[in-house]
Amino acid sequence: METLNGVAELNGNGRPKEKLNGLPPQVLVEAPRAARREASITELSGLQPVVARRAIHIATERLFHVTDVTEDCQELVAESGVKEGMLSVFSQHTTCAIKINERETCFLEDLRLFMEALVPQEAYYRHDDFEIRDHATLAGTVEEEPINGHAHIKQMLLGSASESVPVADGTLRLGTWQRIMFIELDQARNRKVQLQVQGWR
Amino acid sequence: METLNGVAELNGNGRPKEKLNGLPPQVLVEAPRAARREASITELSGLQPVVARRAIHIATERLFHVTDVTEDCQELVAESGVKEGMLSVFSQHTTCAIKINERETCFLEDLRLFMEALVPQEAYYRHDDFEIRDHATLAGTVEEEPINGHAHIKQMLLGSASESVPVADGTLRLGTWQRIMFIELDQARNRKVQLQVQGWR
Amino acid sequence: METLNGVAELNGNGRPKEKLNGLPPQVLVEAPRAARREASITELSGLQPVVARRAIHIATERLFHVTDVTEDCQELVAESGVKEGMLSVFSQHTTCAIKINERETCFLEDLRLFMEALVPQEAYYRHDDFEIRDHATLAGTVEEEPINGHAHIKQMLLGSASESVPVADGTLRLGTWQRIMFIELDQARNRKVQLQVQGWR
């Protein structure tokens, strides 16, 4: 197993155990204390079940092209008439991520710089090494196959294939700063984002 | 594109390609072999559809304040009467994570130290640089805006906005060591965790 | 708070602020432009609600044993008869990940090497230090407790406990290259993957 310089110090590796033992944990772990709670139970048997879908075709322009699909999601919830249910946003791609966070260019540029430093595009990846890779796994010829080993690793770190958001009383329950974003982690490509609202109206 | 010292060696970058070619992959990739399987199909048409919600208001005290909301989730499933369905735990915040893992203070302190080393709080983030950031994106004045560029990156690495757990035969199907935790990645703030059980009773 | 050599340079820490200020962001953030959209709304009230489950018992052989459960998922959708709904793949374990990506050995070996460099198995973890850990949290005796601090961190970075995939018109809506994979992040262990399809048939 490889231990690489400059990374080995993460986790306190290489620091004396005694020193760590002497420090109390700073993490605070507990059940909710004296928390205020609000609750509701809603019977749905007077409502009709429905599923509504929208696919958005996007031609991304480059690595870290971020597409904000929040308004599409809100429109779909409104069109569907769903009062109580769940929105699912799904990506059928292996080198893109669906993420919910703030739409703020400086933060997203921080994220881009961070991810490029952690998983550099021009590092060596076996996935891009056609001398060792099984050619049966290629999409077509070696020339057609994208050089995107870095993008697969970025997808594994950043994303799941989908995000889910509750719909309550006809409204998508996003927080003030939350936006639903589709992030291209590979090069310019034709992509499709799949929205699905399932619930009761 | 920046390649930074000490990070560039990740992924085998800088190591001779020949050496990597000579090593067989240690990863084992396959379909399930001779696996035992259990299956069931349950018709729900004799049951009534219902959605139950609980919001928990939490005043977090600091970075890496971890709140274990598992008992709230179990109580909500019991109160809802749902026999078959899905629990969703959702955070409306952009600098918190919902995670399911072991509630063990030493592990969570390992995680805190690891995340602080990987995404240091006091590094430079454009998100916190009010000389370059678009002031239209601020929550209020520059003074009111939290300095939390690190927390947004941590959220992107650690979390999705939600986690889902199946409910079967009236029971939340968590594993022995799994606890549902809400993790503060920013400073002390007022937070809200949203639980939703949707299913049939 | 620790700032460790070799990691501190991530995020541009240590680089002059002026230089960063001079660079325009390369990230591109926008709403979908001139995107083609397809939409549908399907009433479900003529259909019957159903939930189908399958548990797959897997004896993993080592760290980064990857089990492709896609065919099990497709079989369950077919057996359930569900036309419109959602598949959920859930892991009851705290040191495994459910991920959807390409089943390609070279990429998965890249991921293994990357994760081992980032979260080395033999680094120091408080979770494995039985001199400081609360013995009440152990599964049994100190000898029985797995040494797996690294695996918990890897789980937190890579995975959520579950992945969800839409089922539309009786078909699991995976992309061409997407496979649903269960990844062992600890040592050889007995594991169980839980599949659940909930929907209408």
C-alpha cells in the first residue's frame, strides 16, 4: 500500500500518539437538547396519486459548467399539481454531479480549484491508459473514448446520482440559499437531467 | 490549471507509468457470486396513504456539533403508523450534512481532524473575499455575512441534502451501528432538521 | 486547529491573494439556456400500489471488493411489476458505500489508489485507539473490534447509505454506463444489500 509524501500527515499519521491522547475531542456528539419540535400527520386518501417528469437537455461547455435547474424543478411541481410528495433529480451520467448548495460564483470557483488540486485533470489514471485498459469497456475506438479518469473520481467524491427534496403543501421545501445544480465534471458534452415528482394532488 | 506540491502525487501522478502497468489491480469487481437472496412483494391497496412530518429546531454550538436524530426518526415512524414506506431526513442548510454512520466520539473526532486538514477553516476562499465577491449575493451587510467558505466545500464533500431509510413492517430498517446524524460544518447557528415519513398504514 | 504541511496549499492557501483576485473565475454558473425539454404527467389512480424487496447476502473478500448489483435491481423491478415508482438501494453498514458509476476495473483501481492515499489504512485513528476510546462503544471485546477507522472516514467521503433510481414505464432509468455497485471499504465481512422498489403496477 502506498503512503505518499505530503498526504501521509492527514489524520495525524506521523504525529506522536501521546500528543493526540492528551487532547480532548473537540467534536460535540449528542441527542437534540431541549429542542423545539413541530409535527403533522396528513392523510392522503382523498387525493389522487400522480407522477410528473421533465427531462432537460443541456449542452455543457466545459469542466465545471454549473447549471441551476431550481426553476425547472419548481415549475414541474406547480404543473404536476402535487400537494404532498417528493422531487427526485437524477443524472444518467457517470461524470456529472447533482448537488444542492448556494449558487454563488466565488464559492463554486473555490470548489473548482479545490477539486482540481485534489484530483488533477492531468494526473495519471489507469482509466485513461489504453495500454492496460480492457478495450471491451471502451465506448467506441480509443480515439472516441473521453480522457476522463479524473472526472469519474470527482463524481465519486462529490455526488450521488440523485438528490431528493420534499414537496409539502404544494411547495418544494428548499431552504433560502439552496439551489439544485447540475455540475459538469468532464469536458463539454451533451447531457440530460431528469426531474421526477411523485406524490398526491 | 494549478498542480500543487504535495497533492500532485495522489493518483500516482509523477510515478513512472511502467511501474503502475506492472501491478495487477487489487480491486475486485464482480456480480454477486452464489449469494443467498430473500425476497418479498407486498400489495398496499388495503392500506391508507399518509405523510407525517417533524421539524427539529437545533441551536448548534460550534463547528462539528453532531446531533443524533435517530430517536426522533423512530418516534415519527411509530406516530405515523406507517407500515411500508420511506423516511427522508432533509437539511435546508448549505453548510450542514445529514450522514448515517456510527455514533462514536473518537471516529467523529477523526473525521473532524481529517476534514480540517483537508479543507482548513483559515485557508483562502474567494467566497469570503468581499473585494471580489458580488455583494448582491450577500445575506445582508458584509459584517452579517458568515465567513464560511470552508463549510460550503465540506458540505459538498461530505453530504447530500438528504438521506433516505426504508420503513418495512412498521420499523425503520437501520443497521445495528447506523445512527442518523446532523453535522454542523459552520459555526454556532440556529438550524432545522426536517423529517418526513411517506407510506402506507 | 492543525494546518499540515503539504495539504495547506489546497484552496490557494499560501498563494498571494492578489494573484487570485486577478484571475476571472473559470467556473460557469447559469440557468439552462435554450434547453430542449420533454415533459409528461401520468395519473396513477388506475394502478395498484406495491412494495417489493430483495436482500442480497454477500461475503466480501477484501477492501475494495466491488459487487455489481445492477442485474438484481433490474430483476426486482421486473418481478414487482412496478410501472412507475422508485428503486432504493440501501446498505445497513457503516463501512460500505452504495455508488452508481461505470463498472470499469481500471477506474475502480484508480479510485482504490486515490482513497488509500487520501485516507491511508495504516494512519493513526482515534477510533482504533483502545487506550482512549470508550469501551462501551465496542461491538464485543477489544480483540473482536475491527480496526477500521480509515473505513469509516472513507464511507463518509464516498457514500450515502442509499442511492435512488427512478422506474418509468416498467424500466429502471439508468444511463448507458451506470451500474449500481456495493463497495466494501473495510476488510472481508458478511454484508447485506437491501433493494426496495415502491410504486404502482
